[in-house]
Amino acid sequence: MRIATTVFLTDETISPVRLASELEQRGFDGLYLPQHTHIPVSRETPAPAGDPLPREYGRALDPLVALGQAAAVTERIGLGTGVLLVAQHDPIALAKQIATLDFLSGGRLTLGIGYGWNVEEAADHGVDWKTRRDLVRDRMALMRALWAEEPTGYRGEFGAVSASFAHPKPQRTPRSRGADVPHLLGPRTLIGGAAGPKLFAHVAEYADGWMPVGGSGLKEAIPQLLRAWQEAGRPGEPQVVPYAVHPSAGKLAYFAELGLAEIVVGLPSAGEAEILRALDAHAEFL
């Protein structure tokens, strides 16, 4: 089982360069970084993990910039977002950022995406909360048009782009979505969120798999995801990558029984000494 890590990196924590170097040297599989562009002080939306909201949420580094630093000092580890809030970005600019990071890292990027939980944060970006899932779907399609080998235009409900020259391209090869639908373009894409028919339909439509937080309830949820995948005509099986896991021998054995090949363990948002102690504690699972 491959073991990657995730952490809120901030202006007060260990640096991306130092952490990435330690992960590669110690044999961890990757580094995933979350995103919040800002946290409005007037927030009324309750946080999923409860309030008060931890300090690091309002101080998080931009994940794509930080992963660029990590890519520059490593050769092997995977680099990922967990999760990137696609609705809060201009898709043309975001497509360029993603493709550039994937190209410069040699195809090591995993694009973990999500729909968000903070209504006030999204509203500052002009996002209509009720349609944010459809907006993300539309923006992913627009970005994939820009990632196509030949100039390809796209016009959707929320945005459009003319057929354009847009390089670099992401390094991973397309993966078939089924006999009657186009290829998936760009980095491996995992959608984060709670289990449910709507989420699983979106995973089956335009992603490579699911990134559930923690990993509880997977025994019941995975068959539902597999049914949605098969109904969409997708070949093979979706990838399931539990995220922000607190590891134990029993939990890893349970994931292995479910056939999972990769997990992402959580690290404290802290300075170098505390982070290195956490890595030492997780080393027994490598």
C-alpha cells in the first residue's frame, strides 16, 4: 500500500521544500496540499470538523505554488491537491497552472478536486452555491479542451474558450472513459466529498476516482460507487484513496481487505520538529 501525506502548510509551518525532501528520503509516496483562498471573518457556514476553525485554514499556502517548490527538490514523490476548489478559479488560467506543474514535475500531479464547504468564501468568488457542482463539471470540461493535443474549442453553461494553442500539456496519457465518450485528459483526477449518488455520478462521469475523508463507511460505499461506474460504461474500476487518515495497523489492514492501494495520512500543521516526529511515528507503516 502506498502511503502519501497531507498537511496544511502555512507561513508558520515547515516549508514545502523541507517537507518534500524529507518525504522523498523517508520513502513516503507523495504530498497532497489543501486549498482555501481566504476565510471571511463573517463566516456563518459551520466547518465540517466543527468550530472554532483551526488557525491554519486562514493561513494556507497556495497549493499549486507550494507544490511547484516541492517538485523542484524531488524526483519520485507524487504531488497532489486535496482538494483544489475549481469553482473559485478562472478555468483558462487554472488549466495553464495545472499543465505547467504537471509538465515540470514529469507527470507527478494528482488533481484532487472538490466543491467546497465555505459558502462565504465561494460567494466572494462570485460562485452561486446551488450550482457549484455543475460549475466545477463545466470548468473541468473547459480545461480539458485546452489540454487536448489539437486546438479544441468548448462552450458550456458557465464558460467558453475558442480553439487555442495552449502549451505545455499535462504529461499523463489519456484514459478511456468508455466506448462512446471522449478520453479523459490531464492529470489523474479524484473528487473529494461525502458518499452519495450525485457525487458518485460525477466521479463516474469525469474523474478517475474518489477521495473520501477519513475512510469510514467504505465497505458500504464502494459497491455503490462501482455500480455508478459500471452504469456510466467506464472500464475497469474507480480508484479510491482515503484522505487525511489517522493510520493504525488495523485500519491499514481493513483498507487492504477492501482492495485499496493508496492512502493519504494527515500530518499536523506545525513546525519542522513536530512534523518530523509525526513522520517518524508513521514510518512503521511504510
